[in-house]
Amino acid sequence: MRSFEDILSQKDAEIKKCEDFAYFAKNIILSGENIEILLELLDEKINYYLNLKCFNYETIALNLDMVDKNIIRQIQILKYDLKKDFSNLDEACQKYDMLYVLENNDLKSPEDIQNFILENEFFKEYLEKKYEEKDNKDTNKSIKGSGFYSHIFYFILLIIGWGGFLYLLFEKIN
């Protein structure tokens, strides 16, 4: 869970990123339930940051983690849809604002447009966050696993030490 200080220090930057992401998504993807879900999730994230108080920090931190995971899942759905949509250029033109993309970039082919949308900075940032979390979980598992073996090792040393002590004690008595 994020610390209160981290959430507070990232608040303005995260709100700006969400607003920029929503603007990008609204200008590129014209219609569809999946884009609406993404926009709702971004608004939800903004509201969590805006409603941060000293007494609701834990709830906000948990909700921010959950909304980030949902945003990642929604991006994956959108990327899947995007790849499917671009198999038929007519459908892609109805669903995506090709003029906006072409006017603001030097793209020539449908593949270039598809790659521009798929590889945008917002999608990348959230998907990188997903892989960082996965790496952190894997690292935590390996650390936890190694702790088990170190406990066993110390337990064995303890038994050997006590055994040696008792042996010396009984040697002196006899």
C-alpha cells in the first residue's frame, strides 16, 4: 500500500496524467462501451485523489490500487479490440478518429495508425506499472521463501549448540 506522503506528493501529477489520458482517449476512440469504462475509471481515480483526507487515507490507498488494476485490465481490453478492429479498415474508421490522428502525426498506413494508438505513452505507463508490480510480487515471494530456509538453518545450529553444551556438561559431571 502506498504511503500517505507518496499519495499526497503525487496527487497533482496523477490528476494531470488522468486528465491528459482521458483527453487522448476521447480524441482517438470515438465510440464504444470499453472507452466509456476507461473514462469512468480515470474519473474515479481523479475523485479519489481529490477526496484524500487524513482520516480516509487507508481506504483511498486501497481504492487507488484497485482502480489502477482495473485501468490496466481495461487498457488490455482496448488493445485487444483495437487489433481486432484494424483487421477491417472501414470499422476502424467508424470507431477511431483517423483525421485527428493523421493531422497530429506523420502516419501513412493503417498499421502506423494502429501502432500509434497501441503504443501511446498512457497505455505504456500503465502496462509498465503492471509489470513492475508483478516483478515486485515475484521478488517478495523469493525473499519469503529464503526466510524459511534461514530459519531452519538457525534452528539446526541451535540444536547443535545445545547438544554440544549438554555433552560438555555431562562430561564434567561424570
